[in-house]
Amino acid sequence: MINSNIIEQIKKYNNIVLAAHVNPDGDAIGACTALALALSKIGKNPVILMDEYPEKYNFLHGREYIHKEYINDEPLELFITLDCGDLERLGDYISYFRKAPITINIDHHITNTKYGHYNEVKKEASSTCEIIYEVIKSCEIPFDDKIASSLYTGIAFDTGGFKHSSTTSFTHEVISDLLKYKVNFTYIMNKLFYSRSLTSSRLLGLALSKIELLENDKLCFCDLSKKEMESLGATIDDVDGIIASMQNIEGVLVSVLIYEKDKNEIKVSFRSVGDKDVSKIAKMFNGGGHKNASGCTINKNLEAVKKEILKKIQEELF
Amino acid sequence: MINSNIIEQIKKYNNIVLAAHVNPDGDAIGACTALALALSKIGKNPVILMDEYPEKYNFLHGREYIHKEYINDEPLELFITLDCGDLERLGDYISYFRKAPITINIDHHITNTKYGHYNEVKKEASSTCEIIYEVIKSCEIPFDDKIASSLYTGIAFDTGGFKHSSTTSFTHEVISDLLKYKVNFTYIMNKLFYSRSLTSSRLLGLALSKIELLENDKLCFCDLSKKEMESLGATIDDVDGIIASMQNIEGVLVSVLIYEKDKNEIKVSFRSVGDKDVSKIAKMFNGGGHKNASGCTINKNLEAVKKEILKKIQEELF
């Protein structure tokens, strides 16, 4: 159920801006494109403000509503934020938000600061797309193949392919409804979770070949030097997903991946399960994150970072 | 909708044997355990005949009904086959099937030979577990956490985590209903699709490090010698999943993995997308499979097999 005041505002105005958090992910992009497609179906004039759009999502429709700036003869009437926990996460678009006469905040982050005139914050929702599904339904806008594909993408992305504990019975009910439309879900799932470039596959190969298991095989460690990455033509973007593969090794409770972004600039990623709180370690080095996924940057050389991090982990978590 | 004659037979008899195909997979095991749990809830005496049970599924309930032989003072009244396309796939349990006064065949394979007195073969179902969900509902047996977990496991397994094109709106409707019970689906999904042993992770690492791309990066090739596998303490069981990672490389249309089971005994696995029919190649070497996933065994040395296979693939598919 969506707050009826929100549905009323959406129905009332025509010039509507949608914006999500900076570095938009699958849920942010899915929610923006789905809502823009739906609003335009009922004669609205939606503009998505987004300053970068990852190539990976080029298969989605609704991208035609994306602009870097609000350029329109008519003034902006309603600003809707999507998947954006606080105002700072809007980046530069905060200035438009401040000028907007009416603002709506639709999100599922538990930490949401409820900064809108109207707020629909559902922490029990798997994703913002799951809420947008309800918004579109409440607005009585008919779904179609394009809207369904955007919503599917966002829900699949944020639930890790229906795997994360945020997935609920209602999540699958929504997906069941969306699959009544033509959604190329095999393609979407592959794109989101399985597809890797040749270079990043080779880097994953190198990483898995050199992992070390410590603490009775419960602690998985890997380091990648800039030289090693360069030898494969890889950049730090190719590191994506390596720590997940480390953490998937049977019996591993904590994984640590350290890689050299630059000389004396070492990125550290942590993953863990259950009670092993890796955010504690990240915070000791001015990093951040959650209990089971965190990270930090340390300005020392690779060997020194390895020594220091492993010592802390072994002291604090084992 | 399940054929009412089948529901009638299930309600009528008490001493019921369930059996699936040899080398049971997640769907076969999920279907057998779910149905056994359900039948015992209405006072039946179910026996699952299964001669091996992969350790991976030790988290499921209903295993207590598994036996290698039918040992019971009362004679077997009804034999239900699950996920078993033809009688030969029952293995040694075919003798019990032949002795059974009444037989029911429940399956979703398009090739099912309808060998039972009663047959519920739904080729549009994602999995046998999806059909068993309907059977249990039609029998008016209430679901519970254990039954839901078995059915979830089978459906998730056979759909590749809701990714394969066999997944439908109804599949998600069933999952939505099952998640009203306590199903540890994060654990199940990890167990089915992500978890790897250290050795198999290292072997995957080696394989990804040495892949070759041919035919403008559309053909992905890898060979693993027995010596290489032994150097990591790996066996042919650890090869599982390597070909999927090869096929997930962006732009790859055909993948070929060859590995040395023994001297002059080379296993060949093929994967492809779209129109590239790799079953054609497998058949040339007395192998089998589907258009996009096939395999064969060739009794030559690794180098000779590599040469011969690549030549055929390049001639026939590129």
C-alpha cells in the first residue's frame, strides 16, 4: 500500500523530475526508467536527472528520459527521489531538489532520513523497484514489457538474484506478475551476475590461483599488485567480484582482498559471514561498510598493508 | 491442475515407494523428500528408493525416508517415479517398478515416455518440484517449513536460480507461496550455485588463467591435463562449473573444455548460445546432449584431441 497523498501528488503534476543516488546501480536505474516510462504513459513529462549511466544497462528502455540537466520551458513542479537514503547522495542534483515546490522520497534504505515533503520509505521492501511496482499499480497505470523489464532488473539486482535475505514472499509475487509481460530475464540475470570481460576473468583466475587460507581455512586472503594487474591489462574495475568468489569457498568465514590502486594506495575489501564483524576492522583504518561487507584504503606499501591487516583480523576476529 | 485419478490413487494407498533418476540432482531429491514428508503427514508409509545421496543436500529434511532397498512387512502398493524421463533412468529400481501393482509417473521432461499406469507429465513446468507443489496442494496436505525447503531447493536448482528460460510467472507464484514458510533460501542458493571447495576454486583459477580465445574472441578454449589437476590435488569432480565461467566471458558464443580423465581418456565439454549447435560436434565423437550443452569422451591424447576438436568446431560452427 502506497500513501494516498503521494499518489495524489503524482497524478496532479506534469513536469516531474526523477533522480536517484550518485553512481546509480541496477535498482536506481530500474526504478527511474520504470517510473519515467509509466508517467509518460499517462501524459506526464518525466525527466530523469542522471549524470552517468553504466553501459551494462544499455538494454533497458526509458533511457530516453535521462538528461544531465533539467532543460524544459516549463518549470519543474515535482521532484521524486528514488533509492536515495539522504540528500547528499543526490550529488549535484540537490540544487534542483531544493528549488522544487513539492518533493517525494521513495526508498527502501533503513537509514533513510525522510527528507521529502512526502516520504514512502519501506525498509521491508527488497528494493526501490518493488515499491515502484506498487506506485505504478496504485496510479492505475498498466504495466508493459518495458516497464516490467526495468522493474525486474532492479529487483533482481538488489536481491542478488533473489538470494539476499531481503527477498520476501511479496518480492516473488511481484516478479510473478512482471513475468506476465515479455521480460528477457535470462539475458538480464546473465548481464547482472555472470558476465565478465576476458580481462576480469583472467584476473579472477590469477586471484583464485594465489589465494591463501589461514586460521584453519576460515580466513581467505589474496593480494594483487599493480604490476600483476597490468600484466593482464587489468584495471581496478576488473577486481569486481573477486572477493565474492573468495568468500564462496567452503568453510571460509572472513575474506580479505588487498590490491594496489597506486604506489602506496592500497584498497582493502572485506567480506564475512555471521558474527564476524569486518566493519570493525575497516573502521580502524578510516573505512566503512556493514558488518559482513566493508572496505578501506591504506597509504602504505602492499607488503606492509598485508602484514598489518592480517594481524588486526587475527587479533580481533579469530 | 493435477489429474484427479492420480490424487485418488495417492489417497487410496499406504505403502508408497518414491524413486527418481540415477545420479539424483536437486530437483529429484527435492521432489522425493517433499512428497515423502507430505505423505507421512497424512499417515502414509512412504519409502524413497535412492542408492546415492550427494552430501551437498544434507541440509534437507525427509532424508529419513531414503532407503537403498524396499524393506517392509507390508507389500508395496504404489510406485511413484519422480523426475524420471524413461524407465531405464530408474537404474536397478526398475525391478520394483515392474512388480508394483499401480505406478504413477510425475515428470517435466519433454522426452518422457509416459511409462506409468498414470502419467502427469508437464513439459511447461520448470521442475518436477513445481508439479509436486501442485500434487501436495491437490491432496490438501498443509505445507510446512521442511516441505517448502525441499520444493524451493528443487525449483531453484532446475531453474539455475530462476535464470533459465524454463522459469515462468507460475514458478515465482509457487516460490512466493513457499516463502510464507521458513526457508533458508540464502543458504540454499549459496549451497547450490556459489559454494566451491578450495581445490575446485584453485582449479577454476588455473583454468581461467590459461583460457585461449579464438575466432575473434567468440570461441573459448581450455585444456587441463591430469598432471595439472593432480598438482592442485584436484580430481575430475572439481572441473564442475569451469565451462560455465568460460561461457560467461563477454562475447563468447562457444566454449570447449577438454580434460584428461586418464591417459588417452579425454573428456570434452561444450557450451554455446543461440544457433551454435554443439550437440552436432559431440555426436561426431559418439557423445550426446543438447544444442547448447553437450559432451563426449575421446580416447586419444590431450594434444591430438585439442587439434581434432578445434578443427571440427571451426569448420562446422564458424
